[in-house]
Amino acid sequence: MAKAPNNSAAQRVRKKVRKNVADGIAHVHASFNNTIITITDRQGGALSWASSGGQGFKGSRKSTPFAAQVAAEVAGRAAQEQGIKNLDVRIKGPGPGRESTVRALGSLGIRITSISDVTPVPHNGCRPQKRRRI
């Protein structure tokens, strides 16, 4: 006979540890299909993250500047609860959510100290995808 699952193990929830970090880095990955924002401390430990798809946007609506703005606001508020006051923004990718994420983080009252583009550029590595014909 099969045993019933142990409910106490399934309901165990880790307590969120509140770090008090003043400075951090916002890593923005803006692809053509989605925008992912991860806010870390200076050592690279994640404090908060959000994505356009995680905020309820599906399909082509994920790849809009508004969806990126909503995701940046969610990640920024969660980082402010951890004590973030200043952010360096590192943007990677060619997607439509590049500028709107920076504007959304700035509108939350977080001071943006620098904005840098860290999009990887090949030194003639892999062959790129075929050209789109629209």
C-alpha cells in the first residue's frame, strides 16, 4: 500500500533573510522574447529578480517595453526591501526592454550610478542565424 506524502516536509518554507546592502548591480538581460532583471550585491549574490513572463505577460506581450518596466519595478521594490539605495546597471542583449528598465528603476527612487552595455560581441565566432524576411 502506498504511503501518504508527509505534509510537514512539503510545507516547510525557508525564512527570507533580509540583507542590508546599500550598493548593488542590476543585471538586465533584454532578449527579443523576454526581459529578465536580476539585482545582486557587489559580490554577485542575488537579492531579487523578476522577468516579463513572470509578471503574467505571455507570448508577444512579454517582449514589450511595458512588460520590462513592470518587471523592473517588481525587482526594484524587492531590492529596496533588502536595503538597496544605489545601483550600477549592466544591460545585455538587443531587446525592446533596454531603456524602460533603467527608467523604471530610476523612478523608484534608486540612485543609478552607472549604466554599461555588456552585450557579448563575437570576434567572428559562431555563424549567426539566417536573416529574417518579413
